[in-house]
Amino acid sequence: MNTIKIERHNRVVTVRLHRPHVLNALSGELMTELLDALRPLDADPEVGCFVVTGSEKVFAAGADIREMSGKSAVDMAAEDYFAGWEEFASFRTPRIAAVNGYALGGGCELVMMCDLVIAGESAVFGQPEIKLGVIPGIGGTQRLTRLVGRAKAMDLILTGRTMDAHEAERSGLVSRVVPDDRVLPTATEAAATVAAYGTPAVRAARECVDRALETGLTEGTLFERRVFHALFATEDQKEGMSAFLEKREPNFRGC
Ligand code: CO8
């Protein structure tokens, strides 16, 4: 692989974006390599969480402007350019973004496709596409608005200004801000924690939380209650509740 590096420790897989000469700009090759690498891991029951990160200096400075710049509208539509990122968004394995430095444009959109976002003090978020004569194209106008609200989303997308890690946390884009050198360790610890829980409950929790962005309160709470009921069909529910009552650690088996 030319553009990413993958490491696996027990149930946690870490994907490192690796195009340092262009600040990890997201090219078509990077997207393809990342999807090809993660697709089988997403289907592997022994994998419990993904961590997506960049370098200590930059997460990703957006889609690759050089790659896009010469394309026509017909090229973009014919390729359905970057539609593949929706496959990443639809993976069932939970994912944690570990962000140092710039997460701009497509980099910020990739962050928003993750479930938890651990940001270092140096992290910078934004959707500056307006400065290039375009708009966000990997879900930025939709996910940012749902996550931070219309007022903040309009501010970021129309002015192209960036926000630091603390503003991003206050706005609801970031889960936790930690010192820069704690970003990857914190993300990896959180990933190991998530990966140790029962897969049916983790998947159910993700689906229910994401449903909140798509549906009304009555329908969403009914969906949640039905999923809650269904989890009583799992061995993990019996194990989790028995372990609590027997004052021991649970041993979840993902079934
Ligand atoms: N694409 C390609 N190359 C890039 C990118 C990028 N997004 N960002 C940086 N680079 C390159 C630079 O060209 C430079 O290369 P070289 O050394 O050959 O000149 C190298 O990386 C280092 O960059 P800088 O010298 O600019 O570094 P600075 O530290 O001075 O500045 C910044 C860092 C502020 C991050 C600056 O590089 C920058 O503004 N980058 C562009 C940010 C941006 O506009 N991102 C949005 C891109 S568009 C996008 O993401 C749209 C997604 C939707 C597409 C889907 C379509 C359907």
C-alpha cells in the first residue's frame, strides 16, 4: 500500500493516512486502498474497532486538489468521484478519529464519518472548499449541519474559517480534547474499551445513536426500545447481567 499504513493489535485496527508530501491529501488511490484494506476487516468478527489517524502534524488537508483540478463535470459524474467514501461511512465496525493538526475539507468530512473524535490541542477543523470555488462534497454540508447546527455550519462553510480543537469540542464535532502526544494513546485505549464490549450491543448502540440524526423522537425512541428488547436474545446480555450480579468481569463473546 502506498498511501496508508495498517496495524492490528488484538481487536483494534489502526489506519494511518500516509501521504506526508501533500499533508495526507485524500486521493482516489488513498480511498481505494483504505476501502480495500478495511472491507475484509469490517467483516471480521475478531475486529472490534478501527482507529483512523494521520501524522503527529496533520490528519488530512482535504481531498487532493491537484488530482481534482483538471477534471470536468462529466469526468466527476462518470467516476461518481469520491462516492466510495460512503462505503466507509456504512462500515459496521465502530471507528475513532485521532486528530492532530489540520482536518480540513475531506479530512474534516472523514472525521465526521467516525463515531468518536479524539483531538489534540493542535487540531484545526474546517470546510474551506469555498476558497477553491467549490463546496464540501463528501457529506460536509449535511453531517456538519447535523453535528454543530445550522449557524455554525453556515459560518464555517460560507467563510471558510477554521476552528480550533476547543471550539470544535464545544460545538459538538469533537468528543475529547487531549494534549497532542496523548491523542493516539487515548484513541487506542477508547478503541480497546469499545472492542471489548459485546458486538451486538455496540452495533445496536451505534445504529440507534445515528438514527437520532435521521428520524423524529417518537420513531427514534420506538426503534431504540425494539432494539433494546432484541438484545435480550443475545448471550452477551445474559453474560453482562449475570456478571454484574455475580460481581465479576463479563466475558462477552459477540453473540
Ligand atoms: N491537495 C493537494 N495538495 C495539498 C493539499 C490538498 N488538499 N493540501 C496541501 N497540499 C500540498 C501543498 O500543495 C504543498 O505541496 P508542495 O510542497 O508541493 O507545494 C504541501 O502539501 C504542503 O502544503 P503547504 O505548503 O500549503 O503547507 P502550509 O503549512 O503552508 O499550509 C494548509 C497548510 C493551510 C493546510 C494548506 O496546505 C491548505 O490550505 N491546503 C488546502 C486545504 C483545502 O483547501 N482543503 C480542501 C480541499 S477540497 C476538498 O476537500 C473537497 C472534498 C470533496 C470532494 C468530493 C467531490 C465529490
